[in-house]
Amino acid sequence: MNIKTAIKGRRTVRRFSQKTVSADKIKQLIDAGRVAACGGNMQRLRYVVVQDDKELLGNIFDTTAWGGFVQPKRNPVPGETAPTAFLVLTCKPDDATGAAIDAGAAIANIQLMAYALGLGCCWIGAYKHERVDSLLELDGMQSVFLVALGYPAESPVMEDIGIDDPAPYYLDADDVLHVPKYSVEAITEWR
Amino acid sequence: MNIKTAIKGRRTVRRFSQKTVSADKIKQLIDAGRVAACGGNMQRLRYVVVQDDKELLGNIFDTTAWGGFVQPKRNPVPGETAPTAFLVLTCKPDDATGAAIDAGAAIANIQLMAYALGLGCCWIGAYKHERVDSLLELDGMQSVFLVALGYPAESPVMEDIGIDDPAPYYLDADDVLHVPKYSVEAITEWR
């Protein structure tokens, strides 16, 4: 897939079909994340793939919050529309702020690769961090973000808006999620 | 350009030719950054393009630090290898931490688009933030990161390493920058 097509077409997915993602595809996602730019090439991030252990998968899912701006809320349903895997990005506790910034870049790469592979994903910061760290029995590490992963069962659409337009995402009458994004002109100043 | 080619081939560039980047290409970069995922679709980031005002460009360049791990240091030289433009990502001061994480994702998109357009760039956090904010006379905003931009005058290469190998980047005998990256196997655990 062309890079521009991926960047413009990729959207966050919060509803998933229940087909399992292959280990090979998951490796391709992590391969995309690991080569993202990071501060000083320190490579602080590690990855835990949660997929085979269904109890662990369910317990992690139970710690997550989804799409706060969508009314009515449409939390994914386990066994129906929930993610079939989580990537858990972890780091050492002593530089968690830097690692979170690095994670932004790594997850952007992961999202684009997921889209190119026909997958969908959702970058999640709203989850019970201590509970997830405890469930995973992380040794000297802590989780930074989750990436919920699976085959997409929805196709959100983006729309350009001006700087004074309402920016929250919303569901239309056909239950399609719309994601307004400020136009280039709205957010750019030239010197 | 194919998405996987862009993700794997893109490297940070710290030496630039002195050809000017067109406004159209710069708009394509910001267009890539603005559609990156961000927390709650809050879209906290704004962009200042510094290119035409050469005095401002030079003053911002003077606040930057480059490639701390490369010995001997090879800071770009104004008029020879320095970036010909800066993108300055800005945000409101009240949520700078969240904006910095969002910026990681936006800059990853920008880096990939830059590579696809034949450009090179360097994500810079090591600069005098207050000085740049003052130079730009930002009104109620602060800078988050700089992206140095231009046509590349070097071609760094990536190499895969194991978890116990040395990770700092280095120059070889031909003055080529090597960027070691941990392999997928080295940083992934499966559950």
C-alpha cells in the first residue's frame, strides 16, 4: 500500500471481527514499531503480545475504556466485537515520559502497517495501568500504552474542518464514526 | 512509495543539501502529521513553518543540538549542510505532556511522508525551548518539538542487533552513520 494512502486512510478501529491475527502479521507490526525514530536511539520500548491466553486477554480488556466522545457509547463486546489481541508497550519506570513520546512514534508506524495488512487497531491510554502491570507480572518494567488489535468490523471516515468547527468525533444515523480533523490551513502559520 | 519500504528505509537525516523545499511539499508533510492518531482526537498541535525568514531560521538553528552519540560530532553547518526549514510543533501550555505524545505520532507520519517525497528530516527535542518560543513570539502557545527539514545529503543505514549488542549509533570509516535497532525477537514476549 502507498504511504500516502495509508496515512490518509488509516483510522482508529474500535469494533473487530473475531478472526485471529497471525503471529507473522503481529511480528510485522512490531517490526514497524521498533524502527520508528526515538530519543537518542535509546530504544526504551519492549512489547508483550497478548493473544493466546484468553483469560489474560479478557482481563486486560476489562481494564480498558473506549471512545469517550462517542454517544451512545459503543464499547466492544467480548466474543463479538472485542479486539482479539493486545500489544502492550512497556518500559523501565525511570524514563516513562520519554518512553511515552517514543511510543507515540512507534504506534503511528504500527497503525500504518496494520492498515496496510488489512488489520485495525486502537491506541489506548485509558486503561488501569497498575492492574495491567500486575496481570502481566512485569519484571522491573511498566506498561506505557496498549494497542488493541484485530480485523476491523467498522470503517470510520475522516472529514476536514476549519478551526472554529466542532472537533469531537460522532456517529451518524448509519452508525458510522466520523472523525473531524482540522485542515492544514487551519493549523499552520508560515514565517 | 510502499508503506513498508518507507517504514524500514526512513532514517533520521542530519546533513542537508541547500535546495529549498517547496511549500506544496511542506503542506503534504503537515497534512500527514495532522491526521495522525491523537488522544481523544483533541488535536492539540499547531505548526509554524520557518523557511523564508532566514534570520529567524538561523536563530532557531543556533538553539539546536545534534546527534549526541556521534563522535566526532558533526553538527550541520549553516549554508552548507544545515536544514533549510524547520517545522515547529506547538501546543497550549496546559497539556504539554499529552501534546508531546501526540507529537510523537504526528512526527512519525511526517518523517514517512518526507522520505516518500525525497526529503530528509530530524526530530529535535534538544533545543532551547524558551529561546525558540521567544523568537517565534508565540501567543499563548509553546513549542513542543522541532522537525529540521531539507533535502538529504547523507544516507544513514539501519542494522539489526540482539538485546546484548551495543545500541548507540556510530560513524563508519566512510563517514556513514549506522543506526543499530533491536530485532523483533529481542524485544518481544508472547503470551
